[in-house]
Amino acid sequence: MSRFRFQISNLKYLSGNRRSIARVLAVCAALCAVAFLATEAFARVGGGQSYGGGGGSGGGGGGALIYLIVRLLLWLTIEHPVIGIPVDIIVIALVFYWFIKPARKSVSIASSSIVAAPDAVSAAVQQQNFQKAFNQLRRFDPNFSEIIFIDFCYALYGRAHEGRGRGVKALDELSPYLSESARGALIKLNPPNLKSVEGIIIGAMQVIDVQGLDTPTVTITLGFETNYTEVVDGKQMTYYVRERWSLDRKRDALSPTPEHATALHCPRCGAPLQKDTNGACAFCSTKIESGEFQWYVQSVSTLSREARGPLLTSDVPEMGTNYPTITQPNFPAVRAAFEQNNPEFSWGDFQARAKMIFNELQTAWSTLKWERARPFETDNIFQMHRYWIEAYQRQGLRNALDQCQITAMQPAKIKVDAFYNAITLRIFAEGYDYTVNQGGQVVAGSNRNLRKWSEYWL
């Protein structure tokens, strides 16, 4: 029996179903060996060394008990098969259950830990669940658009931090969109003698949670990764920040049209943000303290905040260029449906325009004539890129992109809502990427080594 116990103890090096199967096979082999030895012992009165007290195998009381049970089963099977065979089946089934049950339990634990791990698979599943949630929200609000929602959140984030830089009164102007608690959390960030908050750049915004689709109020939790610069007594300090915002809104509220979906208008009547002495809208006299009409920030949490200026002369290696393209679930079917519903659409024309925009952006960036890019980017992206150009200029630097060209384009996602058709396109490109100082000396990157990268464009 010892060799079978050794085999079972090494099953921890197997995984999943292999562990269960190996354990069952070991038990079956052990039972066969016990039966064989018991038959031999049954012919010898008094038993043998293998199962005696203190024998060479060291069986002990457990071995003696197994011996007696197996001997009884053999006797019943041979002498009284009508009773013995059913009992054999029951015993074997119990043994199988005894050994398989722990294995299944351990497999279940391993599976749950894998699902909880923040890897690419779980992230993709999570994003798919969010898409389902947004589709469900559109059943109650047919005007809901993810693109407009993203633009709204970007704009509100920028206005909120810019407002806190001008003080409590300026931030209170956004009370139709920011709760008292949220405004208080933002004001607490202000150091003494703060003059302004500038250069607010949103590097990433991620949906973390969607709740309440089966209730009158929907709550969306967002995660932000941003940079901003605080000006204190004429000195600038740039911060890298991670924040979590919780927004809610009445589930059945109808989203405003794109031109009114900004934090610049009264959520009730659409008039400019002006308040009377009671804090209500100066035009419709509505005092807004919830998400009855538009998304309303209930809480703001700062997860981390560290001083970190722009690293303009560091060489950062490209990451993920050769990774597989992340496409939306069932993308071929989504693409086919889009093409069927839009017969006038041409992928060739679309990619030609994407290539033209790509070339215009590279030229505008390298020549520092960023206004050329204005027709091709949203306000938030345009301001972000302009911030980086100005950051280079303040340090007497210029980042150049020479001989850039697109090597491949791959559509990855198509979204259709009441206002927009949106296509996410992965672009593969190459070129010379380097930074020069005012004397023309290369201080970062290379104008000799070709650099390859990929980007996702929406």
C-alpha cells in the first residue's frame, strides 16, 4: 500500500481533471492490490506480514481494518453473490466519491482564483458585461451614447479640477453636476495659496462598475488616470493621479443631444449655468441635487497622487505592438450587420481618410503647427496633445516624427447608437521618433533606428 500512498501524495503536481483521474486510478489499483493480497491471506489462517501488527509494511490498525473489510467483501461475493455484489458496488461507489470530492473542491478553488485574476481574459469578459449593461440602459434611454457619455465625463473632470483651482465659489458653479460631498473631496486637494490647476490631461478612463439597471437609479463607477499641474505662488508642480468617481442618474431619463451633453448647461432646461441666490437655475428656477435629469457625481475618491512631471527626454520602449488585436465579441457578425445596414459605406474610403488624418497629425505635431489638427480630433484629445507640445516648448525641445507611414489597419469594434456610428481602428505604423533641443541635438529617441508601434483609434 505504501507505493500507492506515495503516488497519491504526488498528485498535487498534476492539475485540474488530471488530478481527479489520477487519484481514482490510484485508488482502483490499490483496491485491486488489496484484493489480491487478501485472497492470498484468506488462504493462510492468521494473515500475513503486510497487514499484521508491526510488520515490515507498517500497516498498523488502519491496514488491519482494511484487510478485514476486504476479506468480508470477498467472502460475501463468493459465498453469497446476491448480497456481496451489490455491497461491492456500493463500497466502490463510496470510495470513488470519497476521493473525487476533495479533488473537485480544489479544482473549484483554483477556477475561482483564475476568474478573479486581473488578466486580459477577465478584463475582456468584464468589458463585455459592461456593453450588455449599456445595451440594457438603452432600452430605457434610447438616446444613451457611450461616445457622448465619455465626452461628457472628460469635460466634467476637466472643468471640476479647473474650477477647484479658482476656489470654492467657482467649483460651486458645477453643483448641478457635482454633489456637495464630491466638491468637498476636490477642494481638500488644494494646497495653500493655490492659484490655478492647468494642463489637465486624462490619460485613461475606465468603467469599473454598472449597478441599478433593475431600479429607478443607475450608478456608474469610473476610474481615471490623469495628469494636472497646480500653480502655487508662481511655481508649477505636475501630478500623476488616480481617482474613482461614482455617478448616478435616473434610469428612465432621456439623454440630451450631443450639443447639450456638456457640463456647460442646466441639466433641466439647457440654459447656461447661472444660479440665483438660492442656488437654483436662474432660468428655470430648478435646484438640482440629484441625477434626475443628467449624470450626477455623488462621490470622488483620490486613490493615489504623486508629483511627477512630464518625462520628455526618456526613451520608453513600445509595449504591445505585436500583441493580438483586441476585438469586440462576435465582431465578424457585427461587421456584416453594419455593412448590410450601410450599403453606401466603403472600407477603402474609410481607411483612406484614416491615413490622411494620420499624416496630418504627424505633420502638425512635428512642425508645431498644431492648429492643423483641430478638424480631426475631439476637444479633449486636441487639448491633450497641445499640452504636450507646450510642455516640450517650455523646456526648449521639439519632438519630431519623420518618415512615418501606416503599415496596416485593422477594424476592431463597431458601435451604433442614436447619434453616431463609431469604428475603433487599430493602426500599425513605423517611423523615426526623436527629440531635439534648440541646437538641433538629438536628446532622446533616434533619427536612425526605425520605431514601430500600434494605436487604437476611435
